[in-house]
Amino acid sequence: MPRSGPSAADTPLLRVSRPVSACSRCRAAKIKCDGKLPACTACEKSGRAGECSSANDQFAKGKERSYVASLESRVEKLEKRLAYARLRKASVAMHDNDDPVEAPDRKDSLATIRAAIHGKAARRREAADVNELVSDFGFLSVNATTRDFETSTSNMTFARLVLAATNNEGVPKSQPFQLPSRPAAMALVQFYLDNVFALFPVFSETALFNALDAVYQENGRPVTDFEHWLLYMVLAIGANGQSRSSKDAYYADGVLWVGRALRYADRVLMPGYVSQIQALLLLVQYSMLDPAHFDSWQLIGFACRAVVDLGFHQDPPKEQVSDKNTLELRRKIFYCVYSLDRMVHARSFSFTDDSTSVTFPQAPATVTATTSTGNPVQGPHSMETALLLFQLRQLQSSWYQELFQSSRDPLQNSSTYIWQMCQEMREWSESFPDSLPLAFKDFFDLELLYSYVYCLAPSCRVQAPSAHGKTLIFEYSIAYMQKIFPISRDPINTAFYTYHDALRVYFIGGQFLAVLGDNQDQLLNGITQFPVAVAGSPPPPPLPSNAGMDSIDRSINCITHIKETLKTFGHRWDDSQALLTNFELQAAPLSAALLRRKHHIDDFSRNSHSPPNYMPQPSFDAVGNIIADDWSNMGSGYVHTNVLSGGSGTGQHGV
């Protein structure tokens, strides 16, 4: 039987046994206040109960009256919950009564119907509340500087949030293992320094070697969580960077090391610290080598957010700079994140260039580094390579934002703008120091060729490239593949080539197929329409040295190189195999047309009595068949570039 009437719990007695602070009127009049709620006796007698501070929450100094108000608010909430619980209990009792009853009268039937309608409406409200709560997660803004993710108060940490958002496949939990010999670990560390750290100096070399000493010393000083993370992630990147297949020992060791490092993720990825950005950048570098387990773009986004929230995208005022080394490290960290965010793969940047103002870090003077035990080590590495990358990323960011992210309005004088951007990148390539290692020179040459193709390709503001721009895309795509194909097959990894290079090869292949498929006669016959030079305007980018020579053979080889390169990368990254499958489907019709062209031209070359240098070129349809009328009735004044003999001159016939 439910109780009738309100209980003592429903109407709690709120009484202040002793006033702890007078209301504002009593304090001003300097009279005794009894602290009665909702208004004191003095205010009631004077007819000003509404002005009593207890009636309008204008409490005196201290928290005592605020505490009373909070109790009142809590009681009010509890009363509402009790009322809702009673209502729901009554509704359930109506529907869940198992006792056999006689046919209900009309009044009971209406009550049952009303209760059912009310229950259905309540369930709809509950479902709507849940849906609204879930949808709010899409607008959740994670403050990367907050330090409220404490394991003692919540099971959710910032690290777990990051890993949940970026994990493609769970990393196997690290099994008990023994550290490799120190020489073996040193070899992995040196590979990382030579090939990755040279481009992304996100921490000091001294910190890395101190972590190595601390981990390998017995009964030494305690090792911090970040030192564990730093060493294990460097070993993981150094091992995976030398992998040639997802089934070799290098790859297995890399996964083992990253699993070991993730033990410290909750404490290392704690927001609000510089070490968090460094730890995220190391995870980004590993994810670029292991896309099966991590999404590198998501991780780059987290790193960018942390950089912006900590203010690293702006140099601090001079009066706030206390340590030059700290400032230089801060600048290095920013440009490492900036360079990864500006890798230009058809995605929006995390922040604009207009919002940043950071000076390039300075190259440090050459000194000899030593470990904590006094042993000399090779280093520190020069900042020249990293500075070259930072400068190129700034140039790439400029034209990418203008052509792809600024607007969709057609760009006025688009050719002049594109020539100017290409000239600036060409001047950057001419600034390479003589001491630049050959591996990084090839790395930057590939960056330049890729940038040329991307800048010249159709964009939001330039819908179609010029005739000369199409020739440049065609020639630079071939040049790019001629350079990266042998690098991909090299058994020794040089520089820092990752899964993103497979994406670039696929992009280059798509641009090559698109421009060649629509302009076969122009590109394969070597007909080049040079733009008219305008005084004061930048010149167009130069053509490669072998441009116009054997265009059909070079086109066939280019498609073959794209396929073989994606196939080689597919041994390391399964996603590259999907890229290969898609490219083969797209390239099949054009490959067949090129082979037919080559076959027909070879036949005409054998049957013709004219010298090769003076033989006119036939016209072909879209699938590579000769248009006979055009071949037999070629008129006078035909100008072409010879492609059979490899010549680059022009010939005129029928004059």
C-alpha cells in the first residue's frame, strides 16, 4: 500500500539554529538578524521581505548562506525525482499486474489507455534525450591543455581518447621481453637520427641519449615515463623504417616496441605539457610507417590542436623569453607539426598561415655531444635538412591555400600566379648546400616534382590548366616516376619514405592518366605550345631534359613504374595494394591505346622509305587506332616534333 500524505522526507525542515551572517539590511542597520528563511523577522515586520538578501540570493560574505541555498536546490531536485519515480511506479503497476481480473469497466480502460500514452511519450522523450546526448559528442571540443583527465577520478584519459580515435587495428599487448643488446639499440637509434630526426628535430639528441643510458644502466637513476616513451618509440620507428614487408622481423620488432611504449601513454600524453606534443609527433611518425594500426591524419590533427592550445603557433614576446634554447626547441616543435600538417593530400589544414607567426629556428653551432657516462656520440645533426623542409612546406602551404582553400572564384591571371609559385620553389631547390647528403637531395627533388604537378593540376580556382601546363604535368609526372621507382626497389631505406609516398604515387598516376587521356596527340607527338613571354612576368617552369623524346615509350614505362612502385609498397602496406587495384582499372584502356599506337608507328617506320627525321606523324583516335584519311592526306605546312628518333627539332613538309 502506498503511503498517503507527504512524509517527513518529502518536506524536510530547513531551519538555521544560529544565524551565521546577517542579511544586508540588518547589517546596514546594525540590528540583530535571526537568519529566518526565506526572509528574516526584521525584514518581514518592515514589509521588505522581498528585499531580504536571503530572498534574492544576495548573500553576505562567506559561503554559509550559499550552502543553505545549495541544500534547498538539492531538495527541490530530489522532490522532482521522487515525483517522477512515483509516477513511473504507478504506470508500471498498471501494465505489469499479473493478477487475473474481471473485465475492466470503462473508467479503468480509459485510465489504462492514458497510462500507455503517457508511457510511450516518456519513452520518446528518453530516446530523444539519448540521441541529443550522442549527437553532442560530434561537437565535443577537446581542450588539449586541460589537466582534468585524472585516472583517480575517471576511467577516461586524454591518451585513451586519442588512441580510441586513431586506432585502425589494436596493437598487440607487449609480451615480456628483454632489451636488445646496446649496440643493436644504438644502430636503431642512429638510423632514426640519420633519416627521421634530420627532418623532424622534435627533441634534443641529448635527451634521447640520456634516456638510452637511463634504461640500460643497472641500479641507475629512476627512468621517467617520457624517457621510456621516447626510447621505445625511437626504436619502433627505427625498426619499422627499415622494414621491406609487413611480414619481416623489422616490422614485428616495430610493433613490439610501440606496444611497449603504449604502456606509458596515459601519463605521457597528459595534456598541457610540451612533452605531450613531442610524444604525439613520435606517434605520428610511427603511424606514417604503420597505417594498419594508426590513422596518421587524426594524430596530426591532435598534435596541431595541442600546439595551438599551448600557443606555440605564435612566438612569445621578447620580454617573456627567458631561455634561448627553450625558445629554439619551441620553434622546432611548431615547424615539425607544421610540416606534417602541410603534406598536401587533398585535406584542409588545421590552422591557416595568417594565424601563425613563428620565426624559423636557427642552426646550432657544431658541438660534440656526450652521454651522461661521458661517452662521445655522433652528432648533433645539422639543422640544414630540416630548415629546407620547413621552407618548402611554407611555399607549398601558400599556393595550396590560395588554389584549394581560399574560395571557388576563378583566379585572375592564373598562369602568372602559378608560374610565380613554381619559380619560388625552383629557387628553393637551387639553394641546396653542397653538404646535403645524396639521399636527401633525391628526397627533395621528389618533393619539388610532386609540388609542380600538384600546383599545375586542376584546382578550385583554376578549373583547367593551360596547354603548356598540361605538357608540364605530363613531363613532371614521368620525371617523378623515373626517380621514385628505383628508390622504392632499393633494399636499403634512405631518407624517410612512408605510406604517404604511396599516396603520392597514386596521385601522380591519376594526374598522368587524366592529362594524357584528353591530350594524346598533343603530348605524344611532342607538340608544345610555349606561352608568350610577358615583360615583368615570371617564366614558366623548365621542361625536363628528355622532354618530347620517345613520348610513347616513356608513357608506357611511366604506367609500368606506377604499377610496380605501388606493388612494391604493397608488400609493406596493405592499403597500397588497394591503390594498385584501382590504378590498374583506370589505366587499362589508356595502356591498350598506347600499345596500339606504338605497334602502328613501328609498322610505318619499317615500311616507310623516308628518313625517320622527316617522317610525318599519323593521327590516332582515342583508342590508339590511326585515322587513315589524316595520315594519307596530310597537307602542307604540318609542323611536328619528331618522336621516333628521339629528336627535339621540328620539321616542315609539303612546302
